[in-house]
Amino acid sequence: MGSECLNERIILKMQQIVEVVIIGGGLTGAALASGLKKYGFDVAVIEQEDAPSFNPLSNPDLRVSAISGASVNLLKQLEVWPQVLRMRCAPYRVQEIWEYSMARVTLDARSLGLTELGYIVENHVLKYALSKRLYHQNVFLLYKTRLKNLQRINGIWHISLDNGKILQAYLIVGADGAHSQVRKLANIGIRGWQYAQSCMLISVRCLNHPGNITWQKLTPEGPRAFLPLFGSWASLVWYGEHNYIKKLKLMNMLQLKREIRLHFPDRIGNIIPIIAGSFVLNCSHAMNYILPGLVLVGDAAHTVHPLTGQGVNLGYRDVSTLITILKEARYQSDHWWSIKVLQSYQHQRQKDNHLMQNGIDLLYRIFSNQCLSVKIIRNLGLIVANNAGAIKNDVLAYMLGL
Ligand SMILES: Cc1cc2nc3c(=O)[nH]c(=O)nc-3n(C[C@H](O)[C@H](O)[C@H](O)COP(=O)(O)OP(=O)(O)OC[C@H]3O[C@@H](n4cnc5c(N)ncnc54)[C@H](O)[C@@H]3O)c2cc1C
């Protein structure tokens, strides 16, 4: 669709009330927009970045996500997944986690009767597939536009944008990430902290095929993880104390390669690092996900340590729940955006997000502890976990959102 024609339609639309305005067209905002549109909602998405594009010959995006089976199911329902498969992604069948090799946990898709545990997908690929779907569904998409202000007058949100326009909506969704402006403008507080670790992501080329096993070696300084990507590419995730990661960031690719050889297990094989970037890590939780006519989803509501690759997956659980609740409420009543309806979303999602957040934080604390007795106990714990049979499968199914 021509962007001129789209913009004309958007400006026309701005003069009337849109049912739902989503601030943030990232991984969760775009998926929510697609799901709500599918069930007949009138939706607009405001995204500060440019529209995503995709070049099949490009190097992988530095940002990649482990997408669980439940998230893949959501993306299938939204008719986004076939587009991801047509571009590029990598299934993984097994996940291995260990600190010492005699105490290793192996999670295998076959134990749950699955062909894969999930997929490693470049964030950019997923964003592009979502944006294509939104264009196809005729969702009103405003790229390179920022939210400036919010005001609720007589039950209608007046949403001021940095292009000088004002949108009106019954429901506004904050899908604008960890530093959510919707959350700030709505005066919703957060609890949280920054971890004592940062994380470096490194895209590498492997001389041997990277396979379909993801692995993570736990060390008290932080895990070192390997995620296979498409072709001969893989992504390394290196957690460490802030100053150490800063030091790594200053290295050229040759120096980084030497450092990887020293600090990653030998099974990494022969790799060539191509590009690297670092991220600070936060854990945060909004005090409230909702206000009358306002709701937060994804990182705007909660962030977790990426150790277990759950951030987007939790966001997609929010999205699935919210779509179901709004769809049913609209069928039953005219006031599907009422606080009573939104309370049901908060009730379901806050508990689940708390549980996952606390679980991940506990794992982080146990495995970053340097005390010898904790080391012994945690490795005994890994041995027990690996032999826990049905319980291990139940935990795995929960992590996969199944
Ligand atoms: C190093 C690292 C590794 C990770 N690995 C995984 C993993 O393997 N698996 C997993 O599930 N999760 C992972 N995560 C977490 C995951 O990246 C996030 O949970 C996810 O990106 C959140 O998506 P979101 O759409 O809620 O927020 P975001 O991705 O932050 O998107 C928010 C969007 O809102 C836009 N925006 C912000 N403010 C405004 C504004 N004022 N106006 C208009 N637009 C605005 C932004 O441009 C952005 O596009 C990882 C995170 C990190 C840091």
C-alpha cells in the first residue's frame, strides 16, 4: 500500500474516535494490533521508529529471541508465522544447561512429544513479518511518530502526538517497552532494580553447522550461551559484571574471538565474531497494569532477566489473554474497555508474570552466588532436576507456555 494513501486515511481517521490506540509497534504491540483487528476492532498503532524492512542477504539482527511453542501458536493464529518461516529462523530441539559437566540438565522436545522446543528468531524478522500482516489487515500504522501527551476527557482518551495531531480512543494500550511513556504519563509506578550484570550479544559465523541445540554454561560471573541461527550463523550471549562487559565492548573482533576461546566451552568450535553489542539488564514490574480505558502489555508492564529467554514470551501471554478478554467483553457489552473487563486481564496476567519473574530472579541469585556450599547445593539441584521425570516435563511445559 502506498504510504501517501495510507497517511491520507490516517489523517481522516484522526478526526474520529478510534476504538483502540496502541503506543509501540514492537513485538508485543504489533501482535496485539493484529489480534484485535482480526476480531473486528478498529485499531491504530503509533511507533516512533521507521517501518521495518528486510534484506534476505543481510547479516542477522543482533537482537534475537527464543520464541516458545505457545508464542509460535499465537503467531500462527495471527497468520504471521508463515511469513517468518519464509524469511529465516532456526528451530531448536534440545536445550542443555550445566555448571559442571557431571551435573547437566537436558531438556528435549521429544520428552513432551514435540518436534522442537521453540525457535530462535531475529527480532527484526519478527517485526517485519508483523508489520506486513498489519498492512495486509489495513491497521492504521503511524511510523516515525511519538506519543507526547495523554488526557482522558468524558471517558475518551485524547492522545497528542509529536506531529501535532490528536487521536481519540476508548482504549489506549501501552506497548511502548521498559521505559513506557504511557505508564509514566498515567502515573503508574514500578518496582524494580538493575542487575549487577550486563549482557553482550555477539553474532558469529560457525565453520561447522550450528545444529539445533541451544546450550548455556552457568558460571558465577554469569552464563555463556549459544543459540543457533539460520545457515552458518549463531548468537552468543555473554553475561558478566558491568565493567567486564564494557571492557569486552572496546575490543575488536580478533581480540573478542580470543576472549571467547578462553571463556566459552570448547564445544563452541571454530567461530568468527562479526558484530557485538551490550545491554544493561533490569527486572521491573508495574504496580498496576490498568486504569479506566488504559492497559499495559509486554515490557511496559514487566521486564525479566533474559537468562531463560522469557521476555517476549510473557508479552505474548499478555497479548493472548487481552485479545480473548476484549473479544468476549465486546460480544457481551458495549463497554468492553471498562475497568471491570480490564481487571480480569490484570488478575490473570499479574500472577503469572510475578511467578515467572520471581523464579527467574531466584535462578539468577542461586547461580551468581560464589559461596561453596551454594555451589554444591545448586549442582545437586541440577542433577535432581535432570532426573525429575514428570516434574521436569511439567516445568518445561510451563516455561514453554503449553
Ligand atoms: C539481551 C536480551 C536478550 C533477550 N532475549 C530474549 C529471548 O531470548 N526470548 C524472549 O522471549 N525475550 C528476550 N528478551 C526480552 C525481549 O527482548 C523483550 O521482552 C521484548 O522486546 C519486549 O517487547 P515489547 O514490544 O513489549 O517492548 P519493546 O521491544 O521495547 O518495544 C516497544 C516499542 O515501542 C516503541 N516506543 C517506545 N516509546 C514510544 C513512544 N513514546 N511513542 C511511540 N513509540 C514508542 C519503541 O520504538 C518500540 O518499537 C531479551 C532482552 C534482552 C535485553
